[in-house]
Amino acid sequence: MALSSGASGRNAGTAGQVIPRPDGVASCGWGYLTVMNRAQHVSLSGSLRSELSGVEVLGPVDPDAMITATVVLRRRAELSVADLAAPLSPGDLAGRFGAAPEELERVRTVLADAGLTVTEAHAGSRRVAVRGPARVMAAVFGTELNRVRGAGSAEFAARSGGLHVPAEIGDFVVAVLGLDERPQARAQFRLHTEAAGQGYRPDEVGSLYGFPAGTDGRGRTVAVIELGGGYRPQDLKNYFAGLQIPEPKVTAAGVDGAHNAPSGDPNSADGEVALDIEVIGALAPGAAQIVYFAPNTDQGFLDAVSTAVHASPTPVAVSISWGQSEDQWTAQARTAMDQAFADAAALGVTVCTASGDNGSADGQKDGAQHVDFPASSPHALACGGTRLEGKPPATITAEKVWNTSGGGSTGGGVSDAFPVPDFQKTAGVPVRAGAGKPGRGVPDVAGDADPATGYRILVDGQHAVVGGTSAVAPLWAALLSRLAQHTGHGFGLVHSKLYAAAAAGKAQPGFRDITEGNNGAYSAASGWDACTGLGAPDGAALQRILGGAKA
């Protein structure tokens, strides 16, 4: 899977021509496929992919297999969301901070001339979709593509090493995604049988947190990102009828060939999908939901987010309950996703992301502390987890950091990829435990996540209690849709208001300060901490802080 350096790779060849290896075997790789001389390619920064461990390499990808890749371009001007006086329209975003028309056209031309078909180009999200045989893709982007067999006998295409792009467009390209199909993210949910935990109806959790009365998200849209699984409409009908809550409008949208595909197994990604839809629907039944299903790859994840953010109508929030440790992402994929989140913020959209369910190490076994991405993006509202005990509708008896032996723990810590953002500079974010390096602190906010005090849902015809920070992202997305109904507008990068009075060791208005518990390397304390961020929501107080006249 590493880049080859054989002499045959320097031979002249036409686009997509297969040049045999010395042993007579055709390889789908840079060393043996030539579109142009290597001197006419430049390395793509941040594209380095590690070798996969624990997989069986089956051999080169079929040279004639068709592949679709997403090429992400740079902005025509730098975007600082904090400097915007008001949210932008999609047209303004594209015109001021999208891809420059001449650069977009140059990329289209160069890739088409190299033998690829440009199937879509979107100036606002700066994405160009290209399609072509594997032999051409490998040559154009300077890599080798192999089929591998991973866990569960799943087969997929993978690459290692870095990518290269034609020098003519080297300055324009930020990322090339789609040449590696390894699973990129995991769902952050924990499912118990209904008898295994106390469990609350989602609307009871909203009541305990003081979600503002007289609002239900009406007139707002919430986008939900799913990288697998599906839902059954009859489950939703039965679930909301049981709650005696109007059934919300839920629409499934497919991205990159994926679609709503329930497996019938509540422990599969179906559990995540049901949790997201039912939490949002129970807390904000007036909000329309669009559920974007995409392949679980870095390309699928980015394309789903970009599609959701640039959709019409513009959503008030995007709920994401999928993620993976920062170090399991390529730098180019992190950059492209963070830029997509910045687009969202500029359009007035708040991206709510789960902070992970595997404590301060995020499930990694290298002895270091890690945070989950995309929660660590400074343009995401990272959502951590608590254990909530109370008596609905209004009495909370105890709340602490979610951390149960063998049952998961809230993710949180300090980013190794993103610096401390301006909104956190007075919040007392510590250096990264064990490394002594400063960085973006995760999470920003929190909510009930312990499966033992989790959410009663219906999935694949079965009742269950589900927890995990997966539940907290839709909780906050629903809250923001209700607050947006009250104010008449979305909040985009809401962090500046949430952190407005932040000071180390000081409880922040608008939140229930969580001061008990830990997630491994970090402990809860008054004010912001790396377990629960600023704390769990006080809905009525947040309504006052975010202000605005009722729409």
C-alpha cells in the first residue's frame, strides 16, 4: 500500500494506462500507473494515511472498478466566523468564502483532462466530485489502492502513505477523500434493555433541564447525520403515539449512495438512528428533521455534513453522534470537516457533536489522552455526558460526571490538533494531561448520558434504554431549535455567548455546574472542566442569555 518508486513509474503513459510490474502483474498504484511525470505532481499536505493493522491485504483494487472521490478546494478568502456581524446567506458565503470561480474551473479542467469525469462542483462548499476507474484515480492522485479484509469479514479499499495532485492545481486543493473506505467513525451510544436502567422519557429530561415553555421548535429544521443503520416509520408512529406527542416530520436523505436501511438489530447503528430521531422529536416535535444517511468513511461523513449545511431550508442545528479519536483522522480530513463546520456557523447553523463514550483516552491503547473528532473542532458544540438523577418534571436530586465501570464514560480532554480558541481563553482549559500541551478543550456543554439513567426509546420494534454522549448532541440540537423559535433566529457559533462570562473556577450562567466525578485523567470542578464543559443546560436561563423577542 506504500508508494512505489520503481523506474516504470517514471515512464510516459496516457491517462489510465496500466504499465506492468516487472513480475507481470498489473498494480493499481502510483509506481505503475502514469498520467504525468512525478515531477508534475506535488504532495498533498495532511494526506498521510497509516497502514491498517489487523487486516488481510487481498491484492490491488480492480483497475476498472469505478471510484468517486471528493476534492475539496481552498477558500477564496479566509473566514473568521467571530468577525461576522450577522449570519450570511448561502449566496454570500459562496461569493465571499467559497471556491474562487477560476480555481474551481481550473480543477475541473485538469481533472477532466487527466481522464476523470467531473460529476458535481459546488462553489459554496468548495467540493468537486470526480468519478473514474481505479487505475486513473490511483495515477492522478499518486497512490496505490488495495482491497483489504477487516473485522467481521468486511472488505474495502484502502491506501497508505500520502497523496499527490497535479502541480497545476496543487495550491488549490485542501483534501482528496474517497480513495480509502476504512470505517471512519463509531456511534457514541450505549444500549440497555429497558429493565436495565431507570430511564426517562426524553421530554422528561427536557423538563428537568428547564427547556423553555411555549416552544416546540416549530418552523425550524434540524439535520441529523447518520453513517449507518436506519429507522422504521412504524416505530416512530408507535413511539410518539405512546408519548402522546405529535409525530414530527422526519425525512430520510441519501448521500453518496447510502440510504435509510434498518437492519432489524437494535444493537446496530439502528439504535443510534432511533435515539437521535426520538430524542429530537420528543423534545422539539415541531421541528422538521432531515436525516442524512452516508457511508461510514471520511468522504461520506464530510459529504453528509456539507450537504446538510448547504441545504435549503438552512437548518438551525446539525446533530452528530458519530466520531473517532483525533489521531485516527488524516489532517486533511480534519481540516475539511472543520471548514465545513465553519461554513455552518457562518450560515447561522450550530453543529452539536458527541464528545465520545470512552473516557479521557477515547478508547485508544497507547497510554496517551485523546479527544474525539469532530467534537474537537473549534466550530463544533462538543457535548459531554452526566449521570442525571431526578424526579420529573422539575426536581433534580443529583448530577455528576458519567463514568461507570465497564459501562462507558464521557469523552473529554484537550485537543492535540486544534489550539485554544478565543472563546475558551479565559475558561481555565488545562494543558493536555501527560503531554503538557495547550489546546482546544472538550466538551463545551453536557447532559444526561449514563445508560442507567438514559432515554427510553423504541428501535426495531423493541423498547430499550439508551445512553451515551450520542443522546446529548440531539438533546442540545432540540434545545437550540426551541430557543431559535423564541428568538426568531439561529445561533451559529453560539460559543461566544455561552462562554461570555467564563473564568477559571467560576460557574457559568445558563448552566448547572457539575463538580463531582472524573473521566479518567480529568476531574470535574467548578466552572469549565474537561468532563462536562460548562455544565448541563438550564433552559430558562439560556433563553434569557441568548435573548431576543419571541418570533
